[in-house]
Amino acid sequence: MKILVVEDEPKTGDYLRQGLAEAGFVVDLARNGLDGLHLALGEAYDLAIVDVMLPGIDGWQLLQGIRRAGKDMPLLFLSARDAVEDRVKGLELGADDYLVKPFAFSELLARVRTLLRRGSKAKEPELLRAADLELDLIRRRVSRSGRKIDLTAKEFSLLELLLRRQGEVLSRSLIASQVWDMNFDSDTNVIEVAIRRLRAKVDDGFEPKLIRTVRGMGYVLEVAT
Ligand code: CA
């Protein structure tokens, strides 16, 4: 899941980027409204978190630009001002939620997950499955044969990607860009290592094996027939 953060205050921006990345999201950070709009229109995001007071174009103008372009990703606004007019204006213009600074990160994360769930309700299931493996997108839990499997945030994102695109061979560069938000560098074995760990947790001791390496091409999760 990819999130755009538009925040000019360096400390808050870095805090959000780091916290969301640790929670398993891929995050792009824009430090002003114009960069934010540029990214919002050029890339595919599942959600945008936007500060109201921004240099250049403010959060409201950003919101209008995004909606005018036909982008319907959910937008969560952040504001230091708790004026009722602000809240009303934001919701009228098409903001999906509004959070007043300062906020607890756990509160932000809860709102983010609610918005993502609401935004994807029509097209997405709450559970992803392959054989007896289950990934619960809402509770962020994974189990196999009813046994709980503990995954790190990155492992969870990796498994989510593999499950969403079940049966499809995913290249390492695609996995790198979707899960790590980095360009694939052949010197790093971060993906191999993560796949190996994930496979040990998900496949060791279970049948059928679900995660497979396709030599020279990448990885696939499928129920062998
Ligand atoms: Ca600001």
C-alpha cells in the first residue's frame, strides 16, 4: 500500500514517513503543495495525508486539484487549527477525514487503516487466501491451518503482494519497488533473504508449498495443481 504525505514541517514529515514505513507502508513525502500535487497526479497512491497549511498551494487547493483530475484516493487532512469552519470546508471539498495536530501516531494509523478499508471495500476482500493460508487485512494477522504466524511489517507486505497477485511470477524489481520502495540493485540480496524468511514461516512444516522461485524470473505464490 502506497501513501503520499504532504507536509512542509520537516519534523512532522519525517516522523510520519518513518512511522508509516515501519507500519509496512511505502511512503512518498512532498514538502510543499506543488510537489504534492505533482506526485498525486503522476503516481498511484492508495491514500494521501495532507497538511492544510502549506507553502505555494495549500491543502484545499491540492485537494481540488486532485479531485478535478478525477483521482478518488482517500484524503486525510492534518491541521493545527481546530476551527469548525476548517473541518466543514474540508469535508465539503471532498476530504475523507480530518485530524488535528498534535495527534498520537496510533490514532493516525487507525484512521489510515479505516480509510484504506473503506476505500477498497467495493473491490477488495478482507481476507486473502491460498490453500489453508489466510492473511487478514483488517486485523493484520496471518495464519496457516489455523496456526498464527508472526511476520514483520515487511514480510506482511511481501506476503500481501504475493497473495494479491497469486499465480503471477513477480520480478525482483517489481517486488523491490512495491514493498521496499527502492530501485532494484543487483548487488543487494534483501529480497532473497526476505523471501527465504517468509518461506520458512509460511511453508516449512506445511503442505502444499506455496512460495516458489522461478529461476531467472522471480517469485510466485500459487497452489500447485
Ligand atoms: Ca504546515
